[in-house]
Amino acid sequence: MVLFGQEMNFNRIILNETAVKAFKLTDPIGAIGHGLDSQFKQEVIGVVEDFHFSSLKEKIQPIVFFFRKGKGSYSMIIHVNPSNLSAVNQHMKETGLFFFPEMEEDIKVEYNFLEESYDAQYNSEERLGELFVYFTLLAVFIASLGLYGLSSYSISKRTREIAIRKANGALIPEIFIMVIKNYLVWISLAFIVALPVGYWLMNRWLQEFAYHIQVSWLSLVEACLITLVVAILTVLYQTLRAALAKPAQALKYE
Amino acid sequence: MVRAENIVKIFRTEEVETLALNAISFSVEKGEFLAIMGPSGCGKSTLLNVIGLLDSPTKGRLFYNGTDVSGFGEMQQTRFRKGKIGFVFQSFNLINELNVYDNIELPLLYLRIPATERSNRVKEVLNKMQMEHRERHYPQQLSGGQQQRVAVGRAIVANPQLILADEPTGNLDSENGLEVMKILSDLNQEGTTIVMVTHAQEYAEMAGRIIHLLDGNIISQDYMQHTSMTT
């Protein structure tokens, strides 16, 4: 809340909510009109809601806004149309001169985009994210190769059994379920080990952020489903090849 | 019951083409005991596999009770032979990881027979094969004769119309061989149709008819006079 219509000067300040708490003012409304201390006598004329002005890793700090006139640098955040930046630049100069006519030609406008500033704050996280994606894909690829090799070996050892079962009435889906069942047991065991560890690691990383999301159980379920699909696709070819083969081929060499 | 018309089977590899069956035609009547004889490599087992829908013919037509099954795909073949055809192999082809009871029960599982009925039928077969005392044993703990009795038990547990036996006595000594032949002969007496591939003349003569194969061709047929045997 800001009391509009009051002239701004060095002794009239605006606080954010955290600053209100930091100065131990009873509440934002109550802070309006009170001097911060006996020495400086600033008067709080407004309180603004807390907003993030630095990385989410850090807690929102107290801010005191005050008006300072004279030569120096001033910054403001404005909403612009990025397709016409030269007009924006010109308009900024004109507006600056309106407020500070004494600066005449000394006024200089420098701007950067808020989006880029935010991006810069999370560069390391983005790089970490990319690295995680690459290494995860690599790990999944290596694990799939291993699973493919294991399933090839396992199915080649069970070719005769599959043929016997087919001769005795097993249909292709039944053979597929029989083979995949073994892998499902191992994958389930892997989930039991990996899920708590993954959950704990993700939470630990998120603790670095003062403001962070909660790890959703849904994302863990999604991870399980993706793993399951990758595992099934990996063993699918070998299993189907064995299940579709004529039983006579496997039985005649016995 | 079974009618084969000009069945041709060619095995192809990248380099070689082998004619295993050369336009073979014959039929098997319901309740018949047919023996197929011939030297090694003449196509006996291939013919049995084609009749049993374990393999598909390259050309020709195969009829079961008037139904043309020669164009069936893998899935249709499995569905068709399920419960209708029982197999007995020379090397028994029992599943080593399953015990005697579970091996015999296998076809009933795939037929989705309820558990109680499965149990009754397996016990009945174990009794018939005189293998009750071995029901918890694994194949590797049994003699060749006992393994073949289990294999025959598995072949008959679903009461199939047809039993295809590929040299069922090939890995057995004469005593066990005769025992298995007695079981097959008794099954035939009870009405089961049997087609058996064998090298042994004395066992072939227990059948009602013998087909002689050579190089994928039927060269002769003999009809036997006797249909009973003594042990």
C-alpha cells in the first residue's frame, strides 16, 4: 500500500514486507507514517508486496525505496515492445529529461532485458540440467545395451523351453509375459532401491533454493513408467523373435 | 482325420536349398495307428512337424477334419493344435526347471482348465503312467524311460484327438522302449489316433499301417494284420 499524492523526498520511503518485519514494525499498515528511528526520521509512506529481485536461491531481503534527486544513476523496470527499441530509447531519454531537466544532454540510457538478467542468474542450473539430461541419456543407453545383451543371452538359453511351451499350447502373448515377468521382478527391485535415493538426492539439491518446489510423487511414477517402457522395448525384439519362431526349428536340434 | 495333399517342404539357407518333402500326399483316419519309417534325413520328422503344425509346408495343403490349415499363421497354428494334438519327442523335451507334476500340467494351463480339474487330470495321468511317486522329481532325476513316460503323460493329459510321436523309443533301451510302445498301443486301443516316426521295424509293426519314406517321397505302404501286442 502506498499513500499516493504525497511528495517524494529523501525522508519519505517505501518498504517491502520483509523490511517491515526487519524493522520490527507491527504490520505494514501500522508502519505507514512511523519514523524508522529517532536519528534519521524517515517516514514510511508505503509498503509494497515482497517480490524476487535476486536468485530464488536467496531469501527475499528487506528493501527501502527512497527518492534521490540529482546526478547519478537511476534504474527502473518497464514493460516495452522489443521490436522497436530505438523508439523506446528515445522515449526513455525524453521521460528522463522531463523528470531531470537540469541534466540536459548528459542523460544516458542503458538498458538490459529482465529476462536476460533472470537467465544469467540460473545459468549454472541450466548447464547442470543439460549435463544431467546428457548423462541420463547415456546411462539409459548403456543400461539398455546391457539389458539387450542379457535378454539375448537369456532368451537364447530358453529357446527350447519356449518351443516346448508353444508345442503344448502357449500363445505368443503368454510367452511374452513369461519372459518379461522375470525382467519386471528385477526392474521392481531396482525401483525399490532407486526411488528413495533419487527422492532424497532431488530434495537435497532443492534445499539449495530458498524458494523451491516439492518433489512430486507423480514425477517418480513417471520415471518408473518411462523405465518400464524402455526396458520392455529393449527386450521386445528378442522376445518376439523367439516367440514367433516355428517350434520345429528349436526342437529339431535336440 | 488328417489329409495331406502334395506337401512340399524346402529348407533354404543363403547357399543351399534342400528338398525335404517332395509333394507328399496321404491321409490318416480317426483312430488309426500309423508308423512312418525311413532312413535318417528322408523327411520323417519334417513330415511329422508339418502335420503337427510345428512347421509350415512350403507348398501343398493340409486338412484337419476337412478344415484347410495349411495357410494358418503362427498364432492360428498354436490355437488350432492346443488341446487337439499331443507330442512325444525322441529327446523327451521336458522342461528341466519344472517337476514331473508341472510338466504334465503344462498343456492344461494353456487351455485355462480350472485348478481342481487340472489337479484331478494330472493325478489320473500320473497314475496311468505309474509316476505318482515321482511327481515332485525333476526330469534330470529320472531315467530315460521315466522321462518318456512323463512326456507321454503330458501329451495325453489334455485328451487330444491325435498324438504325434517322433521316435519315442529312440533314446530308450529295449525294455523301456517296449513299455512306451505298450502305452501308445493302449492309447490307440482307447481311440486316440497316433502317428509315429520310428527307425525300429519291430515297433513300426505294432502300428496298423507303415508308410516308408525315402528322399522326401512315399515309396510304399504296408498294412499290418495285428493290432494288439503282448509284453
